[in-house]
Amino acid sequence: GLRVLGKLTAVGTATQPITFTGQFTTPVAGWWDGISVVGTENAPITGSALSYVTLDYGGNYYANLYLSYATVTVTNSLLRGSSQDGLYAWLGGLANITDTTFTNNQDYALRFYDGSVNPSLARLTATGNGYNLVAMGGGTISGSRTWGTAGLPYNITGDETVAQDAILTVQPGTEVRFDRYAGLRVLGKLTALGTATQPITFTGQFTTPLAGWWDGISVV
């Protein structure tokens, strides 16, 4: 795999895209480790960028693209065929992603372990993944946060808290799904204003609906 402790700039064009893939005859999910961008808590990495990039058949190490204490911008790209997640952001991992497709990754399209981060996500497409979702782990939201710009449902995998003086805005048409026993605790402000044609849904991440699956929303 490719391990980046500094900065990665992979900026292609519509007519000259960049491809990171395996050396194989027949594509195999998880063939190679993928790309990991890794900083430290005291020295996080910023400035890496991928544009018009195809990144596929990695995931032997968490995902096609793995981030830890690193911020990466991804635009007009394709993350495909991982044996795990398309993108996995661990502690301090932040991805700002637009106009990008996630397909045939065996677990989540994209996953943020740390629910306190604030990724910028817009116009994403996900098909054929284990879960065509944006997974967000538990954490505390500070400042101003918006859910809904990604174009995909959100899956909250742990307890999410909106801190005092923080604002969480959920856009019309957004669906937020919670893992079992997870919930949303609001100590600040929650604004979830749907419309008749674009309602907002808060529900469980399940196959068969079950009463009491998740904790619900508490405003305290």
C-alpha cells in the first residue's frame, strides 16, 4: 500500500484521470492495502488532495482510503471494490468530499469513527456497497453542523451529543439511521425542518423494525 506521512497531491483531469489499483489479471477486493494518510494528534496532516482519481480494490488495511489525524479533499473521484470500507477515517481523520462515487465496497461507503469531526460532503453517490451510507461514530458536536448535504443517508453508530451552544441543522429530505442503543442527545440546538415533499426521518438501522431499537432524541 501507499502510506503518506507528509502530503499527497493526486490531481487528474476528466480526460486524464489518475488510477490507483492492484496488479492483477482479475480484480479482487482487498488485493492491496490502499492509501493511508497518517498524522499524529500533535502534528496532524493537512493539504492532501485527490481529484479525478479512481482508487479501487484496496481495503486490506481498513479501506481504499484510510485517514488518521489527517485532512484530505476528494473531488470527482471513484472509490471502488474495497474488501472493507470505501473510506475509513479514524481519530482526527477528516475528509471533504464532493462529486464522488462509492461502489461495490464490502462494508460502508464511507465511515467516520470520530463523530465529533465535521466533514464537508456534497453530491455523493453510493451503489452496491455493504451499506450505502455515511457512518458516523459517537462524539460531541461543537459549533455549527449540517447533516444532509451528502445526498446519502447517515448511520449514527454511537451516541452523538450536540454540545451546549452548538447547532445541528438537518436538511429537508435527510434520513438519519441509528444503530441499536445509540441516540442523539441535544444540549444545544437542533433544527430539523423538512417539507411536505422532503420530510426528515430519524429511525433505526435495522432490517426488521423493532420498537425501542435506538434511544431516540433527547433535548436536555
